[in-house]
Amino acid sequence: MKKVMGLLIIVLFGFPLLFGVVWAVGLTRAAVSPEFLSDMPQEIIAEIPDLVDEAFEEAQREDVITDDEARLWIKAAADTGISPKDLMRETGLLDWMENELSDSLYELGEMLRGKMRPRPIAINFRPLKEALLHEKIDEYMVKILENLPPCDESGNQRWLDAATDHEDLPPCRPDMDIAREVIRNERLKAVNDIEDEIEIFEGHRYFPFGVTRMVGLFSYFLFVFPLVFIVLGSVIASTGGAGFMRWTGLSLLIGGIFPFLSALITRNIISFGYGLWSFDHSGRWASELSDLFIDKVAWLGHMVISRLFTPVVVVGGIVCAVGLLLFILSFTMHRPQ
């Protein structure tokens, strides 16, 4: 009867709490880690310019973008002789990404590691907005339009409709005054939706040893709740120190396997599903560009998923290892005579 009562306490209370705590601790450690919040965004920023250029080069292949209108736009852009990376550099967008944005993320990582004194950190988006409204973009768009055939009456009407209905722009050259107004208005709308500044870290003085260490330390206190029920059940079910360690070890080993396997399976399923996922644009040519973009950034999704779920797998593995160690050590203890 004592063993049944102890087992019920462990199964009904200890295991569910242990499952939830392993997931909570793992995800919390991932969410506040400098590797996830600082290092990974910096890696992505460093890859974006070359990634955009690669996507632009690949989009020029006939077997990648098959829609006739899309191909006219891409050919017109390619004939300018200006690559997306060059345009990003000339407008100052690349400089903002590689310096101000990257520096802010680097400082965030140092504070999370406890190597810098906590202080507020904000990302300044004003240079980004200036880059998006740079005259070089106007010049680039004019060069693209000059490489397109002149619009007929229906083409001019589609350009006028695009100014109010946000329809796809036709691949033809309209009256340049109309074109500049439509393009400028669309850019202004997009830029006006961007905040001037966003605070990403408040810099509380309550984390003098680094946010990651402090949050990690406090998160481990959550293990007290499942351990109380596991220890209580083991005390009731066991007789002697060896039995107690055996029950506790097996409980931790079995209880840790469930979150360990669930995190491992979830990470692989989401990662696999992300690779198959694509946008549905109801047959519009934008779907081909979306598929191309998704293919180019697929490794980013896998990186995010891996770094988010791997800590859960690690924490679950540690719980299993501790349980296995206790179970093995229980056989070294002498039974009472």
C-alpha cells in the first residue's frame, strides 16, 4: 500500500510538474540567453546582404521565376547594373545594419553575460528611415523604369489604380511624374509606420551579474515543486536510504525522459515543417518570389528553432542523467542489517 501511495504521488503530481518545469526552464534560458538575443541576430545581419544578392541573381533564371510580368521587372532591375547589396551600401542601410544595429545587439549580449554594467539600450531607426527615403532609391527606380517598355492605355490605368488600390504595378514605363508619385507615396507610407526608436533593454540594476545568470538561477528554483512530490513519494514508497535513492533516481530518469523526447521531437517536427512551408498567394507571381526567399532563409528558421528548443533538450537530459546517477549509486549503499 505504501508503494502504491508513493507511486501515485510521483505519477500524478511529480511527473506533470517535472515535465512543465523542464520546458519552462529550457525555454526561459533560451529566451534570455545572449546567444539567442544577441549573437544570432548579429549572425543574421552579417548574412543578409549576400543573401539578398544571391536571391536576386537566382531570380533572373527562367526556371525560377516563370511569370512574364515578374521577369520583365527582374530583367529591368538587372539591366541597371546595380546589385541590391550596392544599393544598400549607397543608401547607408548597410552601414546602419553593420554598425549601429550590430553594436546595440553586441552591447545587449555583453550585459546579458554580465560583462557590462546594465543600462537602457534602444535601437535607433531614424537612419533606417533616412536610408529608405534616400535619393539613390529614387534614381534606382527611375533606371528600372527606363528599362521597361512604354505603357499603353491599360498600363497607365493600372499605374493610376495602384496608387489607390495597392495593386501590382504593371511592368511598363508610365508618365514619370505619375511613377515617382506612386513609388514615393508607397515608400512614405511604409516608412511612417516605423518607430523612430525602440527600447530593447531597460537595464535594471537588479541584475548586476548578468540577466542570463540571474534568470537561470531563479528558474532552477522551479525544480523545488516537482522535487517535493518526488521526494515525498519516494520516502513513502521506500525503505532505507538505498530504496529512497532508487525511487528518486528512477522517478527523475523516467520523468525527465518525457520532456527530453517531447522537446527533441517537437524541434525536429517544426524544423521539418518549416522547410515545407510556403506562402499562398492564390497563384499570383509573388508566390514564386516568396518560395525563392523562403528557400534562401530556410537556414535562419532552422537556427532559431534549434536555439530555442535545444536548451529544453539539454535540461531534460541533465534531469535524466541525475536520475540515472542516483539509481546507480543506490546499489552502492549497504542495506540495513
